[in-house]
Amino acid sequence: MHSFDINMENISKMEGHAKLDVRVRDDKVEDVRLQIMENQRFYEQAVRGQPITTAPQLMSRICGTCSIAHLTCCIEAIEKAVNIQTTEQTSLMKKLATYGLMIRDHALHLYFFSLPDLVGKDSILDFDENNSKEHKLLHDSFDVKRAGNSLSTLVAGKAVHAPYPIVGGFLRVPDEAGIEKTLKELKYARPLVLDLIDLFANWPESFKRDTDFVALATKDYSFLEGEIKSTRGMTIHESDYMDHLIKVIIPYSNAAGYEFEGEEFMVGALARMNVNMDNLHSETKKSAGKYLKTFPSNDIFRNNLAQAIEILHCIDHSTEMLENSKFKKEELQKPTFTDDNVGIGVIEAPRGTLFYKVTVSKTGKLTKTNVIVPTSQNQINMEKDIGKLVQDNIESMPKEKIEYEIEKLIRAYDPCMSCATHFLKVRWI
């Protein structure tokens, strides 16, 4: 009979800080507590009384790595609250800015956080420049991230805390020289991403557990407008999403968890691929067809493969839009106010479904804001997965090996507790 306590500290290649307490007694996992330990920063309260012109930029500071997602979702919620109908060009530019984010953010996770596990290294910094394979992967990571940064900068002004997207439109539009440069970088990165897809498709790492997968399904896989779908057959309007979520207060964590229809669930790239892969770009489906046969899947490690395929889709759709669009300066759309201006924004951030609900006063200031981020939605599912992983391996693995398997599993979720480099402390009790 196995009863043991293990302490793990300072696991790297994660976003933010948390602790994990697991107690095993007599060959049974008795308790699993995933504790998100980031200090609460009260952004929802901080924007109270702020005008709609500045609130989105403030909310983008929630997260550096996916600031464009918070910026875009907050803008969407406000625009719906104040009756702004975005133009076709603005919608296209929002997609391009989001694609730039996805390319850059997924590349960060796959190359810098998960790839070392795949090749048996502790860190990408340990890659050997004299080894041709490792040399290529290291330089591929910079080239793919550069393409995403270039696209975000072209459309949104910066890759982090972008200044151009605002309520009612964009302050600037892409110029021809910038488009030409960005297209060149996107096309250069495309075959590198195909290599990345192949790497994660052939990684034998696996962990499966039956759960529901939930995502915003869009007609062109653009992460912005669509319907919420689940692998268990639910289809709901994005404005009704919160009605199907149950907030779960987790007393040992600084972040609340969520259930969907009363059950744990997963959001993120794997969920998007499971419910929406038919809407991927045609060139992506052509090049990645054999890998798409993997989905739908309940293997959490396939979240990595799903992210790699999403990078390819973002490159393909961005290339098409940049080559076939003419951008012109447009007047910003003007808001109209009533006594009750409530708007809901739902988009797909890199790590999953992001929800904003805002109330705007007739003077144009935010009076209420509610934000639900992807990692909070995944928190309960991660906890359940960790419990099953430990239970399944109590008799077959030494404690040190179980620790490493927990690390890899949590990394597969690509959680974002904050914009930090070390994440997890595990204390077996």
C-alpha cells in the first residue's frame, strides 16, 4: 500500500504562480487542491467610473501575453452596449490582430514551454546550437513568433498593449510597405509551422479522461463571432453563455472555478478543434488533413497539436486577407447611450473562451464589469485530471516520475495564472 507526500517547487515554463496539494493514502488519492496564488488585482473594480475610451486599454493590462484578447473582448462588449455596428474593414482588422496574437502566443507555449518536454530537455536554453535539429527548432521559434508579432504590430500598432484598436474602429490602417513585409514573414514561417505540427502529432505523450469541451464556433474559425458549442451537443448564443456557467468558490484558491451545465469542462485550442475544425481555412485543411483525423479527441496533450494547427490556420487566413484587401482610413463609429447600456463580449483567447459583460452609464462610463477568463474555467477540470493521473500511476511510477507527469499535463493546458515564468508548487500531504 502506498502512502506518500511529495513537495515540488518552482516548476518553470508556465504563466504565473500556483500551488498543488495532493494527498495519497493507502493507494488512494484522497485530496487534490490546485491553488491559484496570484494576488487579486481587482481590475473589474478599477475600471468603474472609467470612460469607454480608456477602459479597454486598462483591461488589456490584465495580461501581457494575451493583452490583445482582453482589449478586443472589452471593446466588443462596450460596442454592443452602446449600439456600435462595426464596419466590414474593422471586423477584418480585429480578426487580423487576433491572428497575430494567436501565432505569437501559441508559438511561445509550444516552442518555449512544451517543446523541451518533447525533446527531453529542461529548457529551450539547453538546446545545442551544434545539433542541426535543435538549432533549427530554436531558430524556427524566433521566426514564427516574429511573424505573429509583425502581424499584430501591422494591424494593432504593437504586439502587446496595442494602441490602434479602440471603441468604434481603429486609429490607423495597415500600409502597403508593412503589408508586404508581414506577408513575407508569414509565408516564410508557414513551412516551419508544418514541421511543428508534425512534431506534436508524433509525440506519443497521452492523457485521456471523458469531459465536455466548450468553445465559440465561428464560420471562418476567426475566434470572434459565432455560437457557443459543446461536444455534448449544446449550442447557445454567446450572450447566454453566463447563464450556463456555475461559479464555484474554491476556498483554497484565489481564483473561482466554473462548471458548464453543472459539470467540469475544458476550453482552449483542443475544444475549438473538437467543435469547429470543419471551418478551418481550406489551405490549412489541405496541408494538415492527415493530422485533423486526430480530432475530435479527449487527449489533453492534443491541445498542443491543436495549437500548432491553429497557427497554420492563422497564417493561411491572414495571408488571404492581406493579399485581397484594400485598407482605407474610416471614421470612427459613434456610440449612442440609453439609461441601460449592457453589452456582452465573447471571444476565443489563446487559452479558451473569454467573457466580458459591461454596463455603461448614459454619460459613457463603465459602472459594472464582469470578466471570466479561460484558466478559471479549466481549473476544476485540471484538478480532476491531476487526480486521475496520480491515481492511475501510484503503483507503476516512482514519486519523482509522477511529479514530472503532473508538470507535463498542466503545461498541456497552457494555463495563464499571470505573466510570470514559474508556476507551480506541489506539496503532497
